[in-house]
Amino acid sequence: MLCLRSRSIRNCLTRMKPLHSNINCLTSFSNVSLPRLSIPILSETASFLKQNIMVDADSNLQEKIVDEFTSSEGLGESLQSRLLENMKKDNLWLENLWTEKHLKNRNSLLHSNWFFEFKDHPKQPKDLLIRPPPKGVLSKFQVERTAGLISNILNFKELHNRGVIPDDFENNTPLCMNQYLNLFGISRNPGEKIDSVAISNALSSDYIIVSLQNQIYKVKVFLDHGIRLSLSDLERILYAIGRNCLETEPEPSIGALTSANRRQWFKAQAKISKLSPQNEQNLKDISEALFFVCLDDSAQRGNHNISHLQFSHNFDASNRWFDKNLQLIVASSGRAGANTE
């Protein structure tokens, strides 16, 4: 039986220390000064396609397909008109069209989530890369780096809340800042035919989720008036989570189910929610958390071509929650990365 027990999200709270004062309102990122993304003329699109057709035995057939598509009897003109109408109604017309298609995909998120591995920390102990701790053991450097990364992400969140993040530019061209609204407190929720995006209030959400050995902990990082966990508080809580994992009975690896086919995960989540109101609340807490931290009790030896696989799928999808928009992952060797939906 699938079960997310009431204690599977444990509140880890220690003494809080003031760090920052009140937080101002979230930046609107309205991008009012940016030009709307244009739609190329159909004939230009056809010309571009023909210029990029590979010269081979099928090239004549491919050109014929393009001509038929853009002819008066083809679908090109009709689809072009629909795009132009949609553009009039929606400034983010391409992003929203892509998002709908993305959410309809029923395949595992392992095929679409993107991931990356950070550069090694300047103080990375070389011996941990050659001989990481045995399975089930955390390293001191891992805990310190995890606390530092969490703290830096929270620093960025406070800049985000105050609306003082500098505008993005490519050369002298301003870039759309709208995606910053989808950075914190975001989760993809499974559906039978199409998924949905759960967006919590980034200002009111005050906790993160930490997972160790597939055991899930709710860690409150903000209190009233902008009081935030200090670096030493974060380290102390991470050590407490490590001790708690050793002292308590393991619970099922619910997070691995987020790597399944979306329809399968939708059915499994529905069953888990029906088992108890606490399960339903636990899933809601994970969905609305600022971000998800994966504290791994293992590490891959060797170069980045091998170790990066841990940040992709962790080989068996353990200790992960692929629905979350941002997963911070730190291996026991101290190497770190991220996996995002």
C-alpha cells in the first residue's frame, strides 16, 4: 500500500536569528517596454525552410510538402491566421502555447527536466572526490555547502521580492523577465490528460523541503518580519535531519513516483491523497514549498561526465521530487547541481 505517513514531513525548527527586515512587494516584471514577439510572414517561413532542406534523394519531396502547406489549398494560411489572432490577445502567446503542449505530454519528466552540475567549490576537498563517504554517510563539507547554497538562494529570493534584480540583457537588447515569476513556490501537478502548474504566493511561502534517504522534511526558513535562518542555523538543522534519519524507521520512497508516466503518477497521487487528510496536506506542502533540497547520502567517483548523472535522475529516481520547479542537489562528496521542471 502506498502511504505517506503523517510524520513523513517533519518540522525542523531551531532558534531563529534576525537577518533582514521587512520584505517589500514582488516585482511585477511587466516588460511593458519590450516589443511583442513577432510572427514571420508565411512566405518567409517557407523560404527559410527550403533554404535549410538537406540536399538528398528526398529534397524535392520536402520542397513539394512546403509548397503544398503554403498554397491557397494548404493549412498554412489558416494556421497563420490563427497565430495572428492569438498574438493580438496574448503578449506571451508563444510561451503559453508551448506551456500547454508541454503540460499535455504524458511521458516521464526524466525526458524533459533539464539539469546541470555546478563548478566545484574553491574549497572542495580533493579527497572527497577520490574517496567519498560510504553510502548512508553525509560529509561535513556537504552540509556546509548545502547550507551556503540555500542561504544564497534565499538572498536572491529577497532581491526578487524587493524588485531589485537587474534587468537581463543580451548585448544591448533587453530580455523578458517574466520567467522570474515562476522561480519560487512552483510545482507541476499531474493530471490524467493534462498537468497543471501550482503557483503559491512567493511572499507568503516561508519554508523549503529537504529530502534525505527519501525521507521528507519541512524546514521553515522565514519567520515574521523577515527573520531568516542564519547559516549556522541551517547547518544545525541539516545535521539534525541526518541524525533523525538514522534514528527513525524509513518510510516509502514516494518521490520516485514523480519520475513515472504522468498518467501513472496522477493515479498514484490520487490514491495516496485518499489514504488520509494528512497525506493530502503533505503533498500540498511539497507543492507550495519555495524549493526542494535533495541531500544525497552518496556520490559518484570520477569526472563530471559520470557525476552529472546523479543530478539528472540519480540512477533510480530516489531522493528526488521531479514535479518541483527547482531541486537543489548536493552529493556527499560536496559536488552540487540542480534539476528543474
